[in-house]
Amino acid sequence: MAKNILILGGGTGGVVAALFLSEQIKRFGLDANVTLVNKTEWHYMPPLWMDVALEGIPLEETRAPIRGLEKYGVKVVVDEATGINVAERRVDLASGKSLSYDYLIVALGSRNGWEAYPGLAEEGYHNYDPESAVRMNAALKKFRGGRIVILTPEIPFRCGIYPIEFATVLAAYFESRKIPGDITVVLPKMNGGITPIEALGPDIERLWRKYIEKYNIKVIAHDGLERVDPASKKVVLKNAEVPYDFLIKVPPMRLPKVLDIPEFIDESDPRFTKVKAPDFRHPVYDEVFLIGEHAMPPAGLGTAGVFIHSAAYRVGALLLEELGGKYATPEIPPVLCVAYVADKGFMGMCNIWYDSSQGRYAWGKCYNVLEAGFVKLIKRSFYQGWLDRLRV
């Protein structure tokens, strides 16, 4: 009887796993099928929402129809998972239907936990969903100058270089339009009192410092966010108060509601799911794999698509072996990050390996590989090419 592989989530992890498994199942002639559940009709490319917020590119350029997976042999169900019964290997959907599985891959990302801090939900702009990116673009078009604060309440956060990346791009945006803007980046301190910029190592830190100094961007390291005060327009930290005219906020990461149950909550940090590295299995249920943002920090990895992409391939290869295929299980490779910096782009690389003594992945040195104007074009072209695979 054919094995049922059920994937929850149509973001990077879910789509990569679905495409890889469906193609390799066909290649090896395995008796298995792949079903993906996504709550909307669209697969989005979130990094392009920065381009929506700053350049006003249409939302249509940031998405592709999730049903485009069907031409590769994936069954697509547009519905929302509302319950996971791991004992019975069943997922309940908002429509009232249920789906059974032999293997479950959970790639549901994270929820924006604005409610975690007073005032954070009501105040500020962000580009962590498509509609909010459009609202930020409209607000920036009306902005005529003043104090801009980019607030990161806590670590980890989605895409670890985002706050300083956005600050440099925004500074170049203001410069090109001759808009006076005083930009402050508010970052949480990490263990040892360092900021996320310093954590990337001296080579990449030098890159960011160059642009921080060029645009006179101020960086404040905080001991914790207490609240955002819309009345006085201040970010109130444990060690400072920062006034603003325009607030840009990074969301605290929280579990999607369907994963916020004892079977999945990581007891050491309830913002994330429990997971067993290096194979991203559930610690108790071997048939359940977790490859979304919700599982990356407990595994020792970052909360960005490049890590999830690699995790999806590793899980896919493990499943092919269990289904009777012959596919070498890939290690998590050195991470290549492509980002914007001011009006250019850069590529950075970090060494990563599995540390068996700690039961999680570990990080080595990070390097600045390339900094050039055409890297920005490469990044955007890659994302558009990715989406075209589902569009054509």
C-alpha cells in the first residue's frame, strides 16, 4: 500500500520538500504519494516584501499559485491545519475534513507575536506579511523626514541580518530622494553582551560598520523591551528610551496555534517546537519531521530560508531511504546568505556542522564573499526564477 507523506505549510520548507520528494519518488519508482496543505492559494517569497515596502513592486511579483505544485505530482489541499493528533497520525482541517499520514513534515513557519509587548501591536510598520508591506510603502511615500527607529524586541528573530540590512537600504532610499532621516537600529544583546551584528564575526561586521558609518546610522543595544508608548512616541527599553517619528518593527517569533500544544512545545523555550538534530525528527514520534522556522533555533540553526531549504533536503533524503530508495543523506552545507546592503548586494558565507556532543548544529567563522551592485539583481532574479517554477 502506498505511503502517505503529508506536508503542512506552503512556504520554503514545504515547497522544497514537496518538489524534491515527488520528483525522487517518481525517479525511483517508489510506492508513495505527497500531499501538501496550505491555508492560502499562494506560495509567497517573503524576502521580496522588502521590495514591496521600499520600491512598491506589485504583490503579484512576490507570489505564485501553490497549485503549481500539482504539475510535479504533488496533491495540494488549500485549507488550514487546526489540529494534529500524533497518536492517531491524523491532521484536522478548518473545513472539517481530516487527513491521515504515514509521515508528517511540519513546515509552518512562525507567528508574529505582536501581543508579547504592550503597544507593539498598535504602533509601527513592518513588511513581514504582504499587506503590511503595502501599508509601509504607502506610509514611506508620505514621510518627509524625522527620526526612524527599527526595533527588534528579542532574539532570535526572522532573518538575523534584517534590521541592519533594512537600515542601510532605507538610508540609501532616503539619500536618493533627498529626504532627511535619522535612523536608529535597536537590537537586543546576545549572550556575552554582543549584538547580532558582532555575532556574525569580524569580517561581515566590517561590511556593516562601513555602511553604518557612511549613513550615520545609530545602533542601540538593549537589555530588553518593556513597551512601545504611542502617546509619547517612544520605545521604552530596560536601559533607555528611544523617541521616534516613524517606527519599523520586527515581530517576536511565536508558535503557530496548531503547534502550541504539549506534544510540540519545546519545554526549554516555548516559542519553538521540540526537535531532534541532526535529522529534524520529533523526539518521540519518528514519523514526524519539523523543518519550519519553529524548529531551527532548538536545532542550533538560524531562522532564514537558507537553513530551512537545507533541512528540507535532508529530511527528504531520509524519507527516500526509508521508502526503499537509494539517496545519500546530505549534510547541512556551509550557509551562503545573499542580502541587500544600501544600494548594492552582498554574499556572506558561514561554516556550520553538527556537534554530536551538544546534540545540535554549531557555527564557525563567517566571511564576506562578495559586495557589488549586480548581487542585488542576482538575489531578485533567483527569487523570481523560484516563483516561475510554480507559475509556468
